[in-house]
Amino acid sequence: MGKLKDQVALVFGATSGIGKATVDLFVQEGAIVYFCGRRLERGAAIEKEWQEKGGSAFFIPCDGTVDEQVKELVATVIAKEGKIDVLVNNVGVSLPGPLLEMDLEKNFDVTMDVNVKSYLRVLKEVIPVMVQQKCGVIVNTSSVGGITPMPSHLAYTMSKAAIIRLTKSLALEYAGDGIRVNAIVPGLTDTEINEGNEDFIKEIVKTIPLGRIASSEEIARGILFLACDDSSFITGTELIVDGGESL
């Protein structure tokens, strides 16, 4: 029996990288998975792949920065399944640049809208469902940048630090409703966002005790741990999966 057998999961931001790996792993573990993103062809291809394999993965187009789309996303899942057992927040952007060269509207505001406010939008829709259920699990994707400084990534690191504080606050606020809230904190991971940055990756690898970057599947396994009953007495914490990069 899978670790998420018959659980309804919503993976918010999942057409590539860590999000897609999470969808794949959750379906393998028996979950009914709804996932969203802005890349329609990618999402449809993932859904088709799992349909052909007999898995339950359903793509819903959604832009996390648009309130009405987020509301419609959650309403669609509830209309079809009547519940949401697991929410994984995974949307994110990284717009590097030093403070003195930063365009506050194009860099800082956009980063915060995607990396923080998108989480808040979906949480405002999903948490009332979980409160009514008296159970639920939320996993928020942060980053090692949220716990260690990253030069020229001011907006990104601030946004990811905010996700850790958000996680702890929600864990306290909703523990009495049977809701667990934790954060996954990935180190540098082999995803599309890092393609073409081989020189940068080589320099970062020198600082990682395990001597390499993570695969998306390794991060997804951490998310699965936080989402399933293996972590049933864990809430309000951050699981760091970084090969020792933050030590």
C-alpha cells in the first residue's frame, strides 16, 4: 500500500523540476494528484503520461498571481473530490541582482508576489477546507537561500525566509485543527532554472560537503516524508535537503 493511498493532493506549481518530481512520486504512492502551472502543454503532457500508466494525475492551468484563478483551482478540486488532504506549495521565481541595481517593481515586487503572495492566495482557499475536515498537511517549499545569505539574490532570499516564518506561524495557528505545516528547504537542485549556469554550479558544488547538487527526485522524497504519516508528529519545522551546503 502506498504512503498516500487514496489521499487527495494539490501540488501548486508542478510542470517541471521539483514540482513534477513530487507529482510523479505522489502518484506512485497512491495519491490522487491535482497539479497546476502556467505551461499548458507541459501540464497536459504530464497528465496524459499518467493516464496512460493508469495513475491519477490531473492538470489544471493556473497562474498563482491571479486571485480568481487560484480560487477556481481549489474550487475545482473540491467539486471533484470533496476534500484536500495534502497541499504542496512549490511556485517560485529567482530574479537576481544587487540592491543598488534593483528595480523594486520589476524585481522585488514580482518576486514577492510569486514567491510569497501566491502561497498566501492558495492557503486562504485550502486552509478553510482542512479546518472543516479537521485534518490536513501543508508543505511549503523554501530554499537554502532562506537560511543562508546569497549575494545578489536579495529579493529571493527574503522571500524564502518569509516562507519559513509563514510555515511556523501557520503550524501554531492551526495545530488545534489537526493541520500539520512544514517547510522543505532544498539546496541547489538540478532543475531547468539552473540550466546554462554550469560555472556557477561548479563553484557552489565546492561548498557542498557531499560534493554534488540534488536531483529533483531527492527533494520530492523529502516532501513525501513531510506529507505522509511517517512525519505524523512533526509540524512547524523545516527539513533541509542540501547535502550539507548550509553547514
